[in-house]
Amino acid sequence: MRESGFYLHSGVTFVRSRGNRWVAAFALAVLGLFFSPVTGLAAPSAKSPYDAQADGAKQIETALVSARREGKRVLLQFGANWCVWCVRLHGLFASDARIAARLKDSYAVVLIDVNEGRNAAVNDRYGKPTRFGLPAIVVLDADGHPLVTQDTEAFEEGNRHDPEKVLAFLEKWAVRPR
């Protein structure tokens, strides 16, 4: 454990003092300065979409129950909060109206945090999709069987994910109406 310095936890920056206390004054000052409504920047939670405390297996079980009940597929997005491409893809999922609508209509989405080996058993269970890098996507049917593993580099164009490529992927793997 560090004696002093900066520490980032759950999107909040703390300063560790010599007295072994966490001092949030710096964090409040930074948040007030950089994340105010005046600047228009996103709140820290928007930059930390992955829940580092979540049990991926439990998240998937919950999503499968929902998917079976609602006639949807499950989309697993393996990533970490430090991963710029993971945060960008999550942002695209939320900001592009067509993608957000397709996800809402056709998928139960689960963000699996794999930072520092977290949820390793889940990664193993689905064929180690993180071998492609982050983020990695796995689509499951409502019974939990993997249908496809996608390296998201295929969606990249320059410094962003191409919304058309992402939407085409989501359309391809969505449940077909009967």
C-alpha cells in the first residue's frame, strides 16, 4: 500500500495522506472543477461503466432469467474501466439512438469487469474472449449457449467504433421474430 499519492477507486480520485487516512478534499475540488454542469463533461460514473465488485456469473444468471422471460439474447461485454475502447463502446451503446433501441429490444447487456484477473472463471467459461483484447463481446442465446464471440477491433474506424458496423452486428445476432 502506498504511503502517499493519488489513488483512483470507483471513479473517484483520493489522496492518501501520511496518517493512513483517505482525504477526499482533493477529489471534491477536482470533481467540482472538472465535472460541473458548466463544463459539460460527463460524471465520473460515465467513465467507469464496469462494476469492479460485481460477480460476473451472477450478473449473467440474472440476465439469462430476463432474456428467457423477454425473448432476448444476452450480450456480454468483457472489459475494464481503464480501457479507453471499452468506455468508448459503452458510450456508443448509450449515445446512438438506433444502437440503444436495438440493445433494449433484443438484448440483456452485461458488462463483465476483467480488470486484474477479475471474473477469470467467466472468461474461461466462454472460451477466453479476452484473448482478442478488450473489449470483447460474446452473444448468448436465452439458454446461455454462446452463439458468437466478437473481437471489437472489427468495429473500429479511426479513434471510434463505427455505429453502422456495431448496429449491423447487433441486427445479425438479434432474435428473429417468428
